[in-house]
Amino acid sequence: MALPRNGLAIEAHQENGEWVATCPDLGLASQGASLNEALEMLNEAMLLFFQTSDELGILAEELAKKGLLTGGLAPR
């Protein structure tokens, strides 16, 4: 199952009785007992990725590495 989310691909499937949600664009994954829980955990992982990368001053660089850099941001 693929779900659009803010322009980033989100995929979800069941594996060994758990739901697994991934964001291939960012290389992130999470899991939960329900689809909703897995998506909530993935959302938290995505937020942490963006916040931490921004705090470290490497957000533009990380997005560029992943081919996701769009207007306005330039690697430092």
C-alpha cells in the first residue's frame, strides 16, 4: 500500500503480524501493531530527521543527497 504524504512516498505493509511503514525517499521505517500506529511512529521519525538535520546544519545536504532538494535551500 502506497500513501502520498507531503510529496514524499509512504509505503505500508504487514509483516509477521505487525504493520511496517516506510518512507523510501528518506530511508526511514517504523512499525506498529496497527496501520495507524505504524504511520504515527513513521511521522515521528520523519519529524526527528528534519529537526535533527536542521539543528546540525546539514538538512540541505541530506536532502540533496537523497535527490529531494527543491528551491530555496542550498547546501552549506
